[in-house]
Amino acid sequence: MELHRSFGEKLFELCNYLFLGLVGLLTFLPFVYVLVTSFSADNELWPTHFTLEAYQYIFSTHTFLKSLGVSVYITVLGTFLSLFTTSLMAYSLSYKELPGRSKFMLLILFTMLFQGGMIPTYFVVKQLHMIDSLWALMIPSLISAFYLIILRDFFSSVPHELIESAKMDGAHEITVLLRIVLPLSLPSLAAFGLFYAVGIWNQYFNAIMFINTPDKWPVQVLLRRIVVLASGGLGDSGNSGEAVAFYGQSVKMAVIVVSTIPILLVYPFLQKHFAKGALLGSVKG
């Protein structure tokens, strides 16, 4: 039986709906503007003439398609490697009997508070012969200490009897991890996999610091170049620079849309795992 609500409660609920609706609208409008502007003729405050010229231009350039392929490649491979190495390390650290476990955890926590900085990182990548290599966009950020700790805590919460039973049946540690622990951790793996993927896809600074060959640029680096060219910020007298400067604002918006869609398409499939996956293991110490 529904309780009778006072006028003040109804007014408060109405104000909540109006406020949240306004916030949602303010959040959604920039995306609408970017999308609509990408289909418009240039130099219009609000588009009135729709055209596909901006999309025809960016898809007709070999450079953009090459950069898009590079971003897809490093995102897929980098996400897999990050999840693989994070899972292996988290599973090892979930064993309280592991020698030096507390020292390893101290080192991991230290990296969350202090980082080596740009110059030491560059020299490490250079000594590993990864300059101008796509590995430089995946290896330096291979494992997140935060995700590692949460995943380790969840692995620690898996019933020890279940693991011992599998070992008594002859299962190896890798078999236990692949056949028992990881299937139980799919929500966490899905959530952290998406976080890893978004981080790799949005890489910009590492790319301009480690990659010298334009054909190996990810899409975020090319996006900045197109934006600067469209704004007249580079003295590029080539056909590419003239074309981008001609299309201007619509090209910038079209590149933003195209570079955002691949990651955006992944969200609906993994959204249900976000809250559950990110919180698994976060209560236990």
C-alpha cells in the first residue's frame, strides 16, 4: 500500500527530476553538437547544410586509416597482454604463503605514490630498444597497480577448498587459474579490460615521445595534427594541410566522432560489469 506523500515531498521529487534532467541535457548537448557539426558545411555556428565531405576526406586519406588500424592493433593486443600479466601477478600474490609477498606488495604500492618521471622512463624504453616501436605504447603501462591489488583481493576470496580439490585431481596452477579462478572473475576482467582499452586507445603523450615514424602514429596523435592544421597552426603547404584547412571545423568534429565510435561501441556490452567488477575484492584486505 502506497503511503500518502505530502506536497513538500512531491515538490522535492519534481525538483530532483528537473535538476537531473537539466544536468543530463547539459552533458548530452556537446556530443550532439560534435556529431551534427561533423555533417555540416564549415564556418556555421549551428549547421544548416548537411554534407558528408568531411567524412569522405578523412576516409580517403591513407594516413587516417593507417592510424586507426594502429590504434585498434595496440588496443586489442595491449589489453590482452595487460589482463594476462595482471591476472598472473595477482594470482601469485593471492597466496599468503608466497615468499616475500609483503615486500612485493610494498613495491607495488610504492609505484602508486611515486613514479620515475618522463626522462627515466624514456631511457628505460630506449635501453629496451623500443623507440619507434609499437611495443613502447603497450609495455610501459602494461600493469596498473590499482587493478592488480583489487584483482589480487578477489583471487584471495576464492574458496581455498575449491582450489585444493582441483589440485588433488591433478590440476596444475595454470589450469586452476584458467579453468577455475578466471571464469569466476569475468566481471572484474571485463571491467578492467575496458579501462585498460580506453587508456591505450587514448594514448597521446607516449606516442609523441616514443614514436618517430608517422605511419606508426595512433589515431590520437593524428587527431591533434588534424585539429592544428584545421586551425591554421602549422605551416604545412602540402595538399593534406590545405584540404584540412579548407574543411576546418567539420573535419575536426568528424575525426573526433570516428575516433570515439570504436570504444563507444564496447561500452553497452560491458556496462553491466562495471559496478560489480570494480568492487569485487575491494572490501577484503
